[in-house]
Amino acid sequence: MALVDVDLALIGYGGATSLLLDALDRHGVRGLRIATVDPVETARPHRTWAFWTGPRDAFDPILDAAWSHVDLYGPGGAQRLELAPMRYAMVRSGPVFARADEAADRLGVQAVRASAAALDDDGTSVTVRDAGGAAIVRAAWALDSRPTAPHRPGRTFWLQHFRGWWVRADRDVFDPSSAILMDFRTPQPAHGVSFGYVLPTGPRTGLIEYTEFSPARLDDAGYETALRSYLKLLDLPELAVEEVEDGAIPMTDAPFARRPSPRVVRLGTAGGATRPSTGYTFSAMRRQAEGIAAALAAGGDPVPPAAYPRRHLWMDAVALRAWDRGLVAAPAFFERLFTRNPPGRVLRFLDGLTSPAEEVALMGSTPLLPMARAAAGDLLARIVR
Ligand SMILES: Cc1cc2nc3c(=O)[nH]c(=O)nc-3n(C[C@H](O)[C@H](O)[C@H](O)COP(=O)(O)OP(=O)(O)OC[C@H]3O[C@@H](n4cnc5c(N)ncnc54)[C@H](O)[C@@H]3O)c2cc1C
């Protein structure tokens, strides 16, 4: 394979790179030589992305659905959360990838079908090597979204792991104007927390998922049983399952190296875009993409700001610790967070966008004593590390 020489090598062509290509195109970045490096041609991981957004969004034309209110079923019963003017939105990866491919065509991106095994950074350029050590791409910058482990261990390592069914009914069964965001009526695991959610796309179609925040995945039979019993709880008739959605996202206070070497920048989950206390990643990946595109359009370096402020990562570390050590039950935690604060504040917090004053109010709505114990434990663990 001839060496491809570019300004920007995008290693991994999944969510983060797709959003970046779309942003580069929208920001009118032209004249950059760009290559993507991914071993997979068409089967980029298919998934559904749910995220918060405002009344208008660049992805409106490709959204599957958006809701201005959502329901939460916590220990205190059912609560409807009015989100307006914000919305909870859902987009499937297919249209996002299609948009990225169109952007790639306009940007003249070269697709290198290979697995990147090493990124050798000499401080002025990066050489991308395959598993045999051959140089396949040389670039001024490499933006790397290959899955990677945190660069040092954390104090809590959980997963958000889930399985969902895209279902179709033969009569109207859903209210398409409202989604179920978190339904904690599911049987709770011994260690961790579980919930169901329902994202309807029409009166007869939608995505129903069973999710756990806990240390380890279930086996197939475990997800199957959990989903069947959740459908029973929702009192839904027999539904045709058209597609299965399955995955696991890290929930950890272990840090991800955002810039492992001068000219290598990590993106997406590998770059710390996953919010440790929720697994939400999509909005942070979009912010990173916008930041990089704006910087490049202005003639700067493709280095995005951190996905979340440090104080948010600390708050997430404390929350994870409190749940993991059994100091606070996550269902009550989320219920208090959502019902004792204006939803807009909580949503901005989950996206990492609140001010310190708003965060004081948010902290005040959580169970203070157990959270203080978790914070003290976290501090001690950091000191003795
Ligand atoms: C099923 C699922 C549903 C999700 N739903 C949501 C959601 O609703 N909301 C939300 O905010 N987040 C969600 N997430 C989390 C997050 O948004 C996604 O994981 C997102 O795809 C992360 O993007 P990424 O680019 O970091 O990783 P990926 O999209 O996984 O892309 C990584 C790419 O790297 C490539 N690659 C791997 N090894 C190599 C190699 N050696 N060389 C070159 N390329 C390589 C892979 O082929 C892949 O294309 C979900 C995650 C999953 C798994």
C-alpha cells in the first residue's frame, strides 16, 4: 500500500469522526488533505443516539423523533418532565454516517481501509502503521477515535450496558409525543441499578431498552429475560422485534488521555467524551467536532476543549462511588435531581454546561450526608493512590 500523505488523519470512522466530517463541511473547511483510516468498510457500528437539544438542531432533517416532555418512573412514582424549549431527540447512526460520507466526498477525503496499530509521533508529523509495522499514512495531525483503555485505573469502573428491541405492533400502543426516559420499576440488580426506557417513533413503532449501570454485562439470556419482563410491566401486547440494539459504554472515573502525544488528539469515547455518570457521549462528541472545525476554519490546530469541566468529572466520580459503595440508591438520586431542579438545569448539567452556581443548587438536591461520605472517600482514595 502506497504511503498516503495528508494534513489530517482520522483514525477510526465511527461516531466521532462522522460528526467531525459533518462539522468540517458545514464550517467550510476546504483545502485540507484528509484521510480516514478504518478497517471496516460499510458495517460501521449501527446504533441509536439519544441526546438533548434545543428547539432547532442541525440534525432536525434526519432525527427519528424528538420529545418536548419525557416520563420518569422513580421510587416516588411517575413524573412528567416538561423539557420545552429543550427536546430529547433520537437519531439513528445510518443517516449520520450517510451525511458524513457526503461531507467526505465534498472534502475530498481519502478512505484508507486498514487497521491502525501504532501512531508514531515525532513532534512534527504522525506516521500511522499497520500491524506489520508498515507506514500507511503520514499526517500533520492524527485524530484518533479507536477504542482505548483509560490511561490509568480509576476508583470505580462500571458499565452502562443495555439491550434494546426496535418493535412494531399491529395496533396503536405508544404515545409518540412522550418518551420514557428512565423507568426504575425494573427489578434492581444486587450491585448496580437498572431501568427501562421507551422511545416511540410512532403509535406502533419504537425502541424499548433494558439498561443497567453495573460492573459487568449480562449474558444473552439475562437481557432477554429482563426485556421480556419489562414489556410485561408496560402491559404491551405481543410485538414484532425488527432489530436489536446492544452495547456497553464505560462509566468510570479513570481518566482517558486526550492528547497522548503532541500531534495525536483522541476523540469520542477514547477522548473522554463519555459522561462517567450517565454514559451520554453524543453531545460532547458534537461539541468536540464543532470546536475542531471552528479551530481549523480559523487556521488553528485541531485540538478541542475538554469534553467536561474537571469539577463535573469530580462530581461524577463521587456519584459513581456513592452508587457503587451502596451509599446512595441511583433511582432516588436521579429522581431527586430531576424533580427538585428545573429540567433545563439538569440537562445542561448532564451535557457538562452548567455554571458553578447551578451546580451548588444541583448538589443541594442530592442526599447530602451520603454524598459527603462518598466525597470524603473519594478524597482519601486520591491521597493514598
Ligand atoms: C449501541 C450503542 C448505543 C449508544 N447510544 C448512545 C446514546 O443514545 N447517546 C449517547 O450520548 N451515546 C450513546 N452511545 C455512546 C457513544 O455515543 C457511541 O459509542 C459512539 O459511537 C462513540 O463514538 P466513537 O467514535 O468514540 O466510537 P465508535 O463509533 O465505536 O467508532 C470507533 C471506530 O474505530 C474503528 N476502529 C477500531 N479499531 C481500529 C483500528 N485498529 N484502526 C482503525 N480504526 C479502528 C471502528 O471500526 C469504529 O468505526 C452508544 C453506544 C453504543 C455502543
